[in-house]
Amino acid sequence: MSSTERPALLIGCAAGFSGDRTDAAGPVVDTLIERLARGPAGQRAFLIFETLAERTLALAQLRRRADPEAGYEPLLDAMLRPVLARCLAHGIRIVSNFGAANPRAAARHIARMARELGAEPPGVAVVQGDDLSAPAQLALLRRELGAQMDGIRLVSANAYIGAEPIAAALDAGAQIVVCGRVADPSLAVGPALSHFGWRADDWEKLGRATMAGHLLECGAQVCGGYFADPGFKEVPGLARVGFPIAEIAADGSCTIGKADGTGGLVTEATVKEQLIYEVHDPAAYLTPDVVADISQAEVEGLGADRVALRGVRGHARPSHYKVNVCHEGGWLAEGEISYAGPRAEARARLAAEVLSARLDGLKLRVDLIGALSILGDDAGRALAATPDTGLRDVRLRVAATHAERAQAERLAREVMALYTCGPAGGGGVRTALTPRLNTLSCLLPRAAVPVGFEMIEEAAA
């Protein structure tokens, strides 16, 4: 069957970030199974989980330091176990970046999970190449970043790789593909490459599939989640908001819908908002697979929570991969205390002045939560000109960073001391001390970042 004769590919998304809802996959899988049952011969379905943000992988690397078998998505069991056996039984293949800092350990865990569920041992593949912590690759990063690398304590270094190794793993028979840092849309582009047999330089089709993946990658966001704004943009059933399903045609164009029987909605407006989300240049959305162009894109509502996306173009992919280097960045100290009643705002401001005087050497961030926490700058100045309302319920938050833990800890002690050292009426103190992560970014030539996959033999054990 030629690529143009192959039926539309179904891809459902069951997570938009690490920490997303763990009950999302059930309705998505139910819908995929039902559509496969009434669909044409040769139709395929995939379930993707997108669980990495820019710093998630570095946090996973810290967990792996503490436990060599950790470092993958901590909610993997809760997300995947309820649907794994059904996916395998109905031929729904799974692609995710929940491997994070330890894709091999995640793959082994999934294989164990399948055995515990009584399923046939699945073919599990691990995508390789994004981790750039080997000495030779670190030398390349040092050459690119120069003095910025001096003295840092590295946590992680990863390239945003693309869809080709995912497609290669699927072509080799993998039922589950576990990735680390791949570009978010590539989770959908890889299955499309494999299903339709497109060339890796068919830019128009890759551009369209990339934007289908972009609509899926944030989970419920395109189904009304992040869209909802009462009285302005109403969304029904938000407490049970559905997650998206894309139908990708042989030419790469797509229709976006959502899981059956769920809340939320998919409309031209929700699709348009997600389409431009995090897109710096609509004519040149850079990914490792293609440069997508949505400057002439059109969306058309088809009714019943279905929206078509057409007119996406594609141009030759970038010659370099984006790389993020995360390193230890000292400590973040935070403290909060509440003031209520007459002159509450004045007492909160006085408390901030006391802390500033006593914490010499620490640059404080001061928030009066609800007044200057969002509509204010780092110096505590209001961004919106509003009259002093004489706030009677104020939560003071102060924060500071320092390279040395002992210096950062001073803030917590001083906030606690406000209980009796004044001003009057403070209560409800909470403090926290958190290690910080800082990020450097650069570009590396594609040839310097070899990518591929391996089938995990332990999956059959």
C-alpha cells in the first residue's frame, strides 16, 4: 500500500507535562479502541505522553544521582499501568519522553509492568543520542559556550533531537518507544514517518505533522484547559476536561478532536490559541525535524469537537540541534508570614524592611501576595497604578538566592523570628530551601550528535 493510500493515523495524547493528571489515558485509549474497531483496514493508533519541560530532565538527573535506577518519569506507573495491557492487546503503540534522564531504566520498568499485567512481552526500544554528558561532547559544549562553562557543576546536558530514531524503532517492530529529550512535536512526527513512509526531507508533510504534534503536546490545553476564562471563554465540564486525539492524513494535514465522553471543548479558538503557543515566528517554527510555517495556516470547525488544520508549510530543517546545559545554581530561600486586620499592609511592609536590614548581603525579592506578587516587579513596585486600598489581609513573601547554603538559610531563621520580634500580629510562617538549577543554551552541528535506538533485551526477560 502506497503512503497516499494508507488510512489516517490516530494519535492520542495522555499527558502534557510531568505531573499532569494520571487518569487522562483511560478515556483516550477507550476512544482509540472504538475508532480502530470501526475504522478502515490498516488504520493504526498511537498513544503519546509528553512529560518533559526545560528543567524536568535536570531534576530527573538529580534523582538518578541518588538512585541509579531512578531518573525517569515518577508518575510512570500511575499514568501507564491502567492502560498498558489494553494498548498492547489492541495494537495501540506507545511513544513517550518519560524516559527523562534514564530511558533504559524506564524501559525495563515498563517490561516488568507488562509481565505483572499478564501481557505478552512487548518490544521496547530506547532512543539514544540526546544525552551529551560524555567527555568528548562536553568538550564540544565548552568550545561553544566558552567561559560560561568555567567553574559550573554540571547536572545535565541534552540535545533536542527529532523524530527519525523514533520512526526507525517503530519500523523495527517496537511497540513502545521510550525517549529522553526529544522535541515535543517529534513524539507525533515519528509515528507519522513510520506509518506513511515519508522521506525525512519531505518538508511539507513534516511541517504539517509537526503542527499536529504541537497541538497535541500540551495535553488538555487544546481541549479548553488553559483556554478557560469564566464569563469570557466558557468551557463546559472543566473538572473532567478531555485530552486530545489527532487524525493525521497521508499529506500531513490533521483534524483535532478529544476523547469521547469527556468535558472541555475543541473549537477553532482553542486550536488557534494552541497553534501559536510558544511559537516565536509563525513563518519559521524551528524543530529538529523541519522548520514549520503556519503563516498561511487555516483552521475550520467541523462540529462535534473536531477542527481541521490546513495550509501548514514546511522548510528544510535546521543544520544544528538546540542544546540545554543545566548546572547547579546555589540555593533559593523563601519565607512567608501573614498579617491581618487594621494596618495589615503597613505591618507587612515594615516586616519586609526589618528583614532587609538584618539580611545584609542577600538581595531580597519581596511580594505582598495579592497586591504586588504578580502585578509588581522584583523591587516591589506596582506595575499597575492603583490606589492604596488599605489591605486588611496580606501575605508577605520574601525570597533570596545565594551560592552558599548557610547564607540562604539565614532568611528562614529571620522570617521565623518575626513571630515575636515584630511587627505585631504576624502568623502562619512557612519557609523553604530549594537547590537552584541554572540553564545555558547553545547549538551543536547535527553531525556532532549521533542519534539512534536500541531494543531492550531485558524486555523479553
